[in-house]
Amino acid sequence: MAGPSAVSTYIVVGAGVFGASTALELVKAGHKVTVLERSQDGFHSPDAASNDLNKIVRADYSDPHYRDLAKETISIWRRSPLLSRFYHETGVLFRSGHNSTEGDAYLDVGVARANEAGSTLLEQPHPGKKLKPSAYHIKSGEEALRCFPPAVRPRLGECISKIGSRAADGQQGYFNARGGWAEADHATRAVLQEAIRLGAQVVSHAQVDEVLFDQGDKTRVVGVKTADGRSFFAGGPDGHVILCAGAWTRGLLKRIAPEQFDAWAPMAPTAQCVITVQLDEEQRRAFKDLPVVFNIETGFYCFEPDEHGLVKAAFHCEGYQRPLPDPSIPSTYPTFTTQQDGPVDESLVSTRAAPRVPADTPQRLLQELGLVYPELAKLKIDSDRICFYSESEDENWIIDYLPRAKGLILAGGDSGHAFKFLPILGQLVCARLGHSQVPSLTPHQDRVFSFAYHTELARQNERVTSSSASASSSSAQATLRGRL
Ligand SMILES: Cc1cc2nc3c(=O)[nH]c(=O)nc-3n(C[C@H](O)[C@H](O)[C@H](O)COP(=O)(O)OP(=O)(O)OC[C@H]3O[C@@H](n4cnc5c(N)ncnc54)[C@H](O)[C@@H]3O)c2cc1C
């Protein structure tokens, strides 16, 4: 264990939310930190999951552990001098979708979880303000409309204006006012920028390809080597290498520890689909301050426009198999057309995902956007994008030492829901390191973030022995995933 007085050198690989947050927490504690990132400017790469217009921030998880963590995190989003300007508490409106009994059940759980006694005590309001109302069922179209600013109400689709009525196929909904969205790219950059201000060294064009072991103790990791041959060393009483490589983690593990991870690793990437449409100036102003809208049935969700009038829409689902961008070529994010037919290395993708991204996905996203805001369905798609989750077996993250590699920690397995925790991810990593400036991991966190836990799960799911289970039985339908 090392406190703030024991200066160590930490190497953080990757500058997405896990890497940036970890780097900041470590330098705040007085340690030396070197962040190695394959991108051209040292910040998260254009194809990183953290590089995005916006991400949902909410605490109504079905899992009470993430719910409580999210409530504490949202309090930081509201109050942090560094991050509050990137957080927009517009609320999140969930609708069940049509004729969806599963969706209805999810809504009941969502409201109950958001309001559970005790956990609400974890929430702190914006400075000088009161907390907004807690989550509630929407019982009528009028109530649904009141979740939106008056100017936009006449421009809403029937899937909103008729929530709770027979005309919308009995569709139900709930509104969680104590959530919203955060500016993903801006906030992640700000965190790394703050780490740099406090002394972190960031090295760009640094694609880590190898870990370096101590000459004497061959199980002790002392540094890393990049693809272009540069070596970087951790040092001091508590120096560590911390891998935060997002969806590239599985491939990286295969390269750095082939004997352990050749056949499997307890996380695998899935491709997810995103589009943006460009509003004109009148629309940009009119559609401001909208809640995030989420359809439980299809996994569709959309945001208000950003300051340039771009509206993002996406599906949150089991995802697709698709080759990851080559780690040696940090480029812009892949789109629906690029790499579509590239070969898929089955040992590097999730076998639970469907084999291909359906070609009509952008149009389906636009159609769903039109159900919420009919006039937006007439716009042209401005951009489309494939973005990758790194899925663990059960959507718990992995923050732990790699087995049989002292000094090497992995922080990832984000499973499509880690962004909102940017303010506290670094604390969790430091807690795993045993640092005294942060609260210790709870017994629950200690267990569910551990490699042993995920290995056991993988065994139970027979992934260790049959890592290439048939993908044909996998469904890409959105499921009632609890954690986004
Ligand atoms: C479409 C989409 C929507 C999402 N929506 C939400 C949401 O609404 N709310 C939410 O909370 N979460 C959301 N998420 C999940 C969230 O984005 C991720 O959980 C989070 O960004 C993962 O961060 P990361 O640091 O693990 O990975 P990344 O952000 O991908 O960062 C990994 C970094 O490591 C670098 N790297 C990789 N390999 C190497 C190497 N060998 N050497 C050096 N550098 C390397 C990469 O260049 C990259 O910059 C969404 C994700 C996607 C894809």
C-alpha cells in the first residue's frame, strides 16, 4: 500500500474515461503518471467509445450497486468545478414501446429503484439548488408533454403525446428528472487536461504492444513497450501498469499474455450503431433542453441537439460482431460502410453478438427518431458511426490485477455503461491499488470487479472451453439491459 507521500510512477495505457480518470486520481495523490495513447494528440482516440457528442447519465439501474454509485457520481457531475459545465440535467424519459409487457415491468423496476429509500440520501443537488422531483410514472399524454419545454410540445410524436392512452397501444412511460446527459468528448478531454496540468505526462502515437517483466522476478511487470520500440517503465514502491484500452483490451491481452488469454478473455467487443442529424438554426433553438428519450422495447435513444444543432440517436442492444479498428492506425471512427466486409477474428469478438450490422440500421434509427420528433425523420443523416462496447459476462466492470502478472492492472469491461462514472472511475482503480486517499472497495465491488469472479462466470457460461460458440443463435434484438 502506498499513501500520497510515497511517490511512484504509474503507466496508464489508454486515455478514454477509465484512463483519464485514473490518471487524474493518481496525480492528485502526488504520483508520477505517464499516459500512453495510440491517438495522434494523446487524448482518447477518435474511434474510442469515450469520443462522442453525448452519453446518458442516470442512476435508475436495476442493480442497486451501480444505482448507488451513479447517485454519488451524479452529485459530482452537478457540483464539480471541473465537470459540472458538461452535465445537462434534462431528465430521461423511458417509454415501454408498443405492447411490451417486458417493457412495462422494466419501468416499474426503474421507478422503484430510482426512489428506493436510503439511496436517495446519496444525492446532492446543484450548488444552491434543490433536487428535482424523483422518478415517477407518466400516467397521461399531458404528463408526458410536461417533461418537454412548452415550445416543442406541438412538435412531438404520438409515441410521446399519447403515453398512457389506448391510442399508443397502451404504452407506458416514466420520467427520471434526476439524470440527463454529459458532453462525452469534452468532459473526457477536460479530465485528462486537468491531469496534465497537475503533472501527468501524456505520450501520443504510443501503441502499447508488449509488457516488460523484471529480469529477476519474471512474474513482475515493470513497464511496457510500444509497437515502434519505445520502452516505458513503472517505478517506485507502488509503480504499476494500468491497462485501460477499452474494446481493444481483448486483443491486447492476447498479444501481451498469449499463454493466458489466447482462447478467451473475460470481455469482448460488440459493435453498436449511432447516427447524427443536423438541425437548422430554428430547430436547434426550438429543440433545446429536451430530455433524453429511451425506448425500452428497441433500445433506441436520442438526445437534444448539441450547440451546433447535431442530434444523436442510437440503439443500445446486444450488438454486432465487427472487426475493431486496427490499433496501429488511430483514425476516425468506422462507419456503416467502412470495413463492413472485413474479416472477423472470432477469438476477438463477442459470440453473443449478431454476425452483421443490418444495412438498414441508419434508416431504422432515423425512423425511430421520427416517432419522437416527426419532422426530424425528414432530415438527411449527417453521419453514421460504429462504436464498440467491451462486454463482460454480466455487465460488471473488471478492475483487478491480471492473474500471474504482478504490477499489472486492468480497468475495463465497460459493457456500454461506464461513461457516466467518469468522475469516480479513477477512485475505483486507486481503491484496487489499495491507496489510502480513496474509499476502499466495498466487499461487493471487490468481488464483482475481480478477475476471479469474471473467470468463474465465463466458466459457468462455458466460454472458457467453447469460446467460439455459434453466433447464429445470438440475437441482436435490444434486451432489457439494466445498466446503460
Ligand atoms: C454508442 C455508445 C453509446 C454509449 N452510451 C453510453 C451512455 O449513454 N452512458 C454511459 O454511461 N456509457 C455509454 N457508453 C459506454 C461508454 O462510452 C464506455 O463505457 C466508455 O467510454 C469506455 O471507456 P474506456 O476508457 O474503457 O474505453 P475507450 O473510450 O474506448 O478508450 C480506450 C482508449 O485506449 C486506447 N488504446 C487502445 N489500445 C491501445 C494500445 N494498445 N496502446 C495505447 N492506447 C490504446 C484507445 O485509442 C482509446 O483512446 C456508450 C458506448 C457506446 C459505444
